Amino acid sequence: MKRNLKPWQSWALFGGSMIVVFFLGLCVSALMERRAEVASIYNNRKTKMKGIVARNDLFRDDFPRQYQTWTETAQTDFKSEFNGSEAVDVLAQRPEMVILWAGYAFSKDYTTPRGHMHAVEDVTRTLRVGSPTFTGKEPQPATCWVCKSPDVPRMMQELGVAEFYKNKWSDMGEEIVNPIGCSDCHDSETMNLHISRPALVEAFERQGRDISKATPQEMRSLVCAQCHVEYYFRGDGKYLTFPWDKGFTMEDMEAYYDDHRYYDYIHTLSKAPILKAQHPDYEISQMGIHGQRGVSCADCHMPYKSEGGLKFSDHHIQSPLNMIDRTCQVCHRESEETLRNNVYERQRKANETRNRLEQELAKAHLEAQFAWQHGAKEEQMHEALQLIRQAQWRWDFGVASHGASFHAPQEIQRILSHGLDRAQQARLAIHKVLANNGYVGDVPLPDVSTKAKAQKYIGLDMEAEESAKEQFMHTTVPEWLAKAKAVGKLADA
């Protein structure tokens, strides 16, 4: 039955429609004005650019807001329950990690990461890359520079990608001087997001995927995936490679490495062939609920800001916990305290399993060493060494990624618990070997309760390491910077 509206209802409907249309008009007008303002910035730039522009200060006049927030990545005053923005000596907090990395440079020095503006400084200062005067057994390759500076794609264009990788790390010191910045993620002419590192493009190609067809939202994560991923240096040429051919999971990458019979180093104590996970942030983030629903890295780590009617991405890339009002609360209605505690709860639970795994795995390495010293043969130790390799890969994959226990908490708990299981299986296998060789009872374990004791036990001369690095920082590094400034590759200020 047809029902006629009363006159006042008609007028109310008409008025409501006009109000909606009015506000929609305001929104469209604001959007057009904002687009016009943005277009004006890009079309009237003071500094015209093309190609890789490594000096970040050259972008300052045209993009002052983005530049200013980028400089704030130098700040080191944020601290949460588990991490922060200052450099913290993790080996001092967790001496077991020295034992886990015996035979690898991470046993010398491992500190928590700082912001992007510290990238060149921190990789130069760390004991892991050595120095021209004291590099340990083998100089590190130039590949170690890849994720630290926009000077890297500049040098790749100049030398060729493969040739760049073949250089020694110290050979590039005068060239790699500007920290992570604008040209790493943006085309200098259009400012569109772009991929400046070939390893990511190559990994996509091997999977049959065309990265050039990625959406703008996908690119807001892919520019991060150039560096925040698992990788290794392939072959004698130290060619940077992402082990994604079989997939993104921990097991997929382990199968890839097993097929290639690859290991990063032979453990000094246990003699196990160890895989060293880097920081599979992108892979793990795609396994969690946020990644599955299309939330990008930039949505949480570079939230939008509005100043003077202009909306722009905050380039102070940092923990979302330091700006919950602009990150988590954009989608979630809970209080800051509730949201922060939700994150901490996930981290605490993962940390419980991590602690157990590190303890069991360190004991497995030490007990394997004891077995070798008491007559164990290679065929007897094969099972135990494979279990140690698998346990350590799971441990490292789970803890090396920044924010993993938040990005994909269920997956990280699964990975760490499987690592704990394999570490315990490895210890059982070692005790069987000892029993078969006539030794029954507890294995006497050394005192490695501090970083210094653990480093001394695995044979590191840290006094010599630190002395050589100090000399390097006072002599070679200033020379590098002075030469770079003299030819305009680095700003004076």
C-alpha cells in the first residue's frame, strides 16, 4: 500500500539531504585544495632532480615537513617494556647469545637498532664488520652496506650490481656516507615510491611476480621489504639474495637453504652448520592479522600528520607505541593503556618461550662440544647437529625480527616452541652419544654467566677487537667523511 509522507517529513528529508550534500561538497573542496597544494609543491620544486640523489639535505627545501620528521629518527629517547630507540648491548643482557653465535661476528657485538639517521654510523662502529687494520679471519664484503645508505644504489649504477657486491666493506667507506633517506624509497624526480635495491625485484621475478604491478598501498610495505627481510650473501661474489623461492614461511626458507646445502658458519663449539637469520620483518608481518587485512608498514610506522591543511606521512619512522593516538587508535577504540598492554602481553608470552629456548640451545652447544672432546664421531653426532641447526634457525627467525611477537604472535609462538622442542631433542641425542661412548651423568658446564666470561670461553680477544675499532673510528672514518665532504657527496652540516 502506497504511503504518502506528511509535509513536515518531506521538508525534514529535504533538509537532511541538503546538509549531507553540503558536507560532501566541503570534503570534495578540501580534497581538491589539498591535491592542488600537493601538485603545486611537486610542480614548483626549487631543486630539480633525476636519478639517485644520495644527499638527503637536497630534499629539504621542497619537502620541509617530511625532511624535518626524518631528522627525528636521530632521537633515542623512546623506551617500551622490551625495546626502544637507544642502542642497548643485548649480549650483556643475554650472555647465552654469545654461546649461540660462537664462530660468528655477532658474538662480538650485538646492540638494538636505532633510527635511520644512525644507519651509517652504527654499521661503521660495530665490531661485526671489523676495520681495515683488524678484520679477523676475513674482511666483510661491500654487501654489508646495502641497506644503510642511498649511496648504495648510486654506486650500483656506477659499478654494476655484481661488481659492487664483490668489493670489500672497507673499500666503500669514502662513498657510503649518507644515512638511509629519500632516494632509498622515492624516485627523486616524481617522488613516487620506487624500489632502489635489485635483490627485492630479483626475488619477485624468481617467484614469477612483477613488482612493477604492485599497488600504491603494497608499495608502502615493499619499500621497507628492500631491507627488513631475511637474506644471505650467495656464492663467492657475495651476491645479496632473498631465499623466497619456495615461499615466505620459516620452513620454506629452511628448505631453500637445505636444498642449497647452505650455512652461514660452522659453530666453534658444537660444529653444527648454523643458519643466521637476519630480520624477517616483512615476511612475518604478512603472516599476522594486520598484514592479511592490507595494513602496510607505513600505516603504523609512518602515520599521516596534518599541518597547515597539508596531509603528509610522518617520516619519523619509529615504534607505533610512541604515537598510539595516530596509529592504533585510527582503527581501534580502546584506550592507549589497553592497547599498549595488549602488545606487552603478546611480547611477554613470546619472551617466556624465548628465554627457555636460549638456555636449552646454549646447553646443547656446550654439551656437543663436550661430546666431541670425549670421542664422539661425525656419524654419531649427525642427528644432534641437525637438530641444533633447526633449533637455532627457529630461535633466530623468531627473535631477529623487530616487533615479530606483535606482527604475528601465534606464528612466533609456534616457531619458538618448535625450536625449544628441537633443542631438547638435540640434548637428548647428545647424551645418547655420550652414553654410547661410556660417559653417563651430567655434563659439567662452564661459567658463561656474563658477556665477558662467554666471549673469553669461545676464544675472543675483545681487548684487541675494541682497541683496533677505536683506532679505526679516530683515524680512518674521519678521513672518509672529509673526502666525501670535499667533493660534495656529503653535506657540511
